Amino acid sequence: MNPEGSKSFDNKTDTAGKDVLVRHVYSIEAENFSSAGEVSRRTKNLLKQLGVDGELVRKAAIACYEAEMNLVIHSWGGRLIFQVTPDKIQIITEDTGPGIPNIELAMKEGYSTASEQAREMGFGAGMGLPNIKRCASYINIQSKVGQGTTLEITFQI
């Protein structure tokens, strides 16, 4: 996990024209289990510092962790973008990787394509995307086999 331009920006806007209060971009390495969870810990601490409601912090931290782990376990590497506007928290992951051949199947609890290595370490139970969906206000997944996946997770404040 390497922060890329990991800093707050003032007077920047998101795609909907909302002021971005905080924006961090993190590089996530495939199969780097030793750093896995660091980004979600940082985002959780930042949300607490911003005074976000505790239940929303909990949900965002869970979703961020699951998204981060998906990058570590399933991708060939990518980045996680974390941003906060006055009305929402967004976590966006973009990866290079095998892509998801069947998004509907990937959303089912217990379905997993995790490697044997990931499973031996206790990961890859097939709960990542279902947990994200349960926690978030909105999710959007775009994927192309052989190219990669973009996951957008939104929480209304």
C-alpha cells in the first residue's frame, strides 16, 4: 500500500460538482497480505477525526476493508480512491486483473475465486461483495474479463 498523492485537497469537486473535502489515492499491491487492511484502518481513523457518525464509520470501514482485500486477493494490482464530500463518502477501486466474468454470481454469499494461498490464510470466503452491498447506500461494479474491474461504493451522509 503506497499513498499516491495521499493528501487532502481544498476546493476540488467530484463528478457531480460537489466539493471534495478529503481525497486520498492508495496503490494496492496484489497478494501483499502484510499490508492488507492498512488503507481501511487509515480511512476509519480519518472518518472518526471528521466527526462522522460511528455507525457510518463502521459500515464504511467494513466496505473499505472488503474492497481493499478484493484488490489484494483477486486483482493484479490497482488503486483505492477514498473521498468525502459534504453529502457522501466514496470508495472507488480500480484494478488491472482478470475481471469478473459473472458479477451476479460474484455477489452471492459464499461464492469465491480466491487462490488456495488466500484461503489458507483465512481469506476468500466469498463474503466481500455481499458485505459491501449490505453496508453501502449504493454500489456499482463495472468489469471486463482480462482487463479489470472498477467498484464504486457510496455512503450517504
